Amino acid sequence: MPELPEVETIRMGLAAHLTGRRIDDVEPLHPRATRRHVYGPDDLRNRLRGKEIQSVDRRGKYLWLSAADAADEVGVVVHLGMSGQMLMAERGAPDPVHLRIRTLLDDGNELRFVDQRTFGGWHLDEFVEAGPRRLPESVAHIAPDPFEEAYDADAVVNLLRRKDTEIKRALLDQTVVAGVGNIYADEALWRAGVHGRRRTRGLSRAKLHEVLFFVREVMAEAIKVGGTSFDDLYVNVNGESGYFERALNAYGREGEECARCGTPMARESFMNRSSFSCPQCQRPPRRRAVRARHL
């Protein structure tokens, strides 16, 4: 699933193309692409037709378009899933194989939602007040991400200290800090020299702040080069791949030398996926001994 840098890359591209454009029509082409919209594809189409796209926004990994006319304003919440793409094209250009939603714009272009695995989709949502921002209701429970005005690193550290969980699990919890996924969690923890299984309560406040600093730093660097692309499923709105894969120090580097100390990088199973770390620079915590019960 795309993480914050990939979604921000898409957001910036969409904002440049879509802000101020009127929606002439929306054509849902696959039932799964609108399954999250409880009133069905015809309602989504009718409510968007004729509206102007006022902005393209994001919180963490969540993306939405704000669309309004004189009578109504809605958020078009986009779930990219594992393979969702938001692509711009000239009207009449050949359709990609996995086109799921076509949006016709007043400038003669199309916004196309392409999704090979059909895990993603669109739904319409109302806006609610959430601190300094108005957010779609379905996004309001997500914590601020490190690039938002509402983000408070001290508050996140306090929450981490109270949770007493593994630090990587905490970083992936979108109600703690939004936008971090498997790739950037591994990269931030490598930079901080912290193993993902370390308990949050056992880390000092200074070390937790350091981890959060590197979370923001590594994602900011990834945004500059368009995010991380391991295959052709993640691309920007022009169909181009990101280049941060070339700068990865931890993720996907099993058996390669650690860029800091030269030790071969290790992979561990983690929540039905993988974690990558340096056994020397990121010493794992001792596993707690389990006493056998005597019946």
C-alpha cells in the first residue's frame, strides 16, 4: 500500500491538474470501485456531476478531493489499496486495462482511477471539524501526520510511553501518527539505531523524539524524489515511478552490507510482512523467557 510520500506525490500532481476544474461526468466502470459508497455508483455520479474541484488534500495515506457547487460540498475519498493509480489523460486516449472510474473534466482531460487488484475505490463523505482542519468524516479519526500543523511530537511521545508496545507496531498505528508504513518505519528505525521490537516504554523520551525526527526526515527525502516504486503498480499522475528505492538503507536489503557498519542486514517476519534491520546497529531486545507450566 502506498505510504505518505507516495500519496503526497500523487496529491501534488492532482492538485496541479484538477484545482478549479469542473467535473462534466463520472463513469464508474467496476462495482468494486464504488463499493464503499453506500448509496451506490449512480448516486456518486449524480452528486459529482457539475461540481468544481476546489482542492486536493491528504492526511497520512488518505487522499480526498473537495468538490462543490452552489448547493453542496462533498469529499471524494480515494482508497488506493494495493494497486490504485490516479492518472491524468487526454479525453479519448486509449483506456488502460484496469480502468475502474473515468472522470471527464471541463478542460478536455480525464482523471482515471486504475486498480489492477480492485482493493481500492472511491466514496463520498461529508466534512467535519477536526481541530484546525475540516476533514472527511471517515478520515477524522486518523492522527495528524508529521507534516501537519496539528502534529505535536511531544504528544506523540507521551502516547508512545503510555502504550508500552513494540516501537514499530506503534509507528504503523495510524491513530498514533499517520502516514507511516512498513518501508519508512524500517528506514527511520535504522537511522535511529533502534530495533523494531524495542518496547516504547523502555525507550527514553529523547530516543523517541529521535525516531519521530527520522520518520519525518526520511519521508521528506522520499517526497522529493517521488516516493518508492518497487514495481509498476505505484506511479504518479503522469505514470512515472519514484526513485527513493535507490536511497533505502534497510527495507528490502536482506543479506546486503549495512551502510553504517558493514554487517549483513537481517529480515524478520512481522505482522504478515517483513522487517529489515542491522543486527549490529539495531540490537534486538532479549526475548522474555517463558516458564513452562507444571500440571
